[in-house]
Amino acid sequence: MSTWRRKALATGCLCLCWTGTGLAQSDAGNLPDAPIPKSAAGTATEPDDAVCLKNLPRRILSDQKDIWLFPVQLARGRHILPVLGAVGGTAGLIVGDPHAMPYFRTHAGNWDDFSDTFDGTITGAEMGLVPVTLLLVGHVRHDAYTTETGVLSVEAYADGAIVDLALKAITQRKRPRDVAPGAPFDDTFFNRGKSSFFGSSFPSGHAVSAFSLATVVARRYGHHRWVPWVAYAAATSISLSRVTTKSHFPSDIFLGGVLGYSIARFEVLRR
């Protein structure tokens, strides 16, 4: 397959990538809270979509249904402008990737300290600890709000991971570090890496996870003005480190960030 055909197919995949936004139900957050149903004995019962660990599988399945059916909303003319912005931004970066990555190939040493600080394995473990910490703190302190935030973090993390792995399997993009020394970076899509999932570069799973978790924390604790700044700064640093370590292209982390934010903001938190 020629290079321009690969790029055309990759750009076409962006419409599928944007299904992760889950914008279809974005207005639902403005509706009043539904009354808690009661059993026949008159005791209040927990609604099926209540934010708790027991309901996580049901909530995640519902989220995925909304996410993958998002093209139906596009066909109805909804959310066209944000989708065009995301697709256009990602497509533009895909075109620029072959020109940006040679810099990080030849100047990798300039970023050693930054890359070591945000090592992929370390940051992956740290992101996994975010929902675990929230759940533990909420349980120990009997803080329902913190516990609920932990559950929402798990939900956003899982939703993002599912979409990320599916898109990796479809796009099969070679990682920058797997491109032979001196070879160009312009023939990377549909070029199988080490494995269908973890060897594929597009999009960045770290960026998806970082921005989904940052969005949940920032939105839930936004009354502390410093929290959104810290959350999004950490997510941005983690994402950029994936470029300096030649694990991802700039377009990978851009789309990953868009997906992570959109899934958390417009799907997980809308309810």
C-alpha cells in the first residue's frame, strides 16, 4: 500500500476515533436528579446506574454503547464543529509527524531528565494508583463523595482503555522507536508493530488515561482552584513524555488527550 493511501486511510479512521467523545448525551447533565425508586416495602433502593463498584460493569457497557454509536449523532448533524476540530487537528499533526520526529531522534539526550522523570512504566503505575487511592481514602474516611470519585475514575479509565485498544488494533501504527535509524517516519500506519495492541502507536494509551483521570479529578474537585491546574499539567507532562521517549508521535498524544477528556467529560460525568 502506498504512503499516501496509508495516510488517507489513517485520516479516515479519525471519524471512528472520535466516537470516543460520547457527546451524544451531553445535555443530560442539565436535567434534575431522578427520584430514588422505592421497593414494595417502601424502602429506598439503589438505581441501576448509581455510581458504585457493583454497577461498574453495567455503566461501562452503557458508556461503550453510547461511544460506538456516536456516528449516528453525526449523521443527524449533531456535534459537527467539535468533531471537525478534533479530526482536523489530528490529521494536521499526522502530516507533520514525519517532520517533527527527526528532532527527537537526534536530540533525545536533551530530554533525558524529563523522560526519566515521566518514565512510561512509572507513570502508568501512578495513574493506576489514582482511583485506588480515592477508593481507599473514601472508604477509610467514610466519605461518599471521594468514594464516588474513585468509582468514576475507574469507569473513565476503563472506557478509555477499551476505545484505545480497539483503535490500536485497527490502525496498527508503528511506534517511532521501531522505525529503523535513518529511515523516514512517513509510512507508519497499517504497518504491524510488535503486537496488535501494545505494539501499535495510535492513539497514545497514556494520554487517554492521563486526561480521562485528570478530567474526573478536575471536574469533581474544581472548587479548589489549584486542582484542575495540577491535574491537567500532570496529564500534559505524561503525554509529552511519550514523544520525547519516541514511544508515540505528536498526533498520537493529541488524539489520546481528546479522547480521554471527551470520554470522561461527556460520557462518564454527564450522569
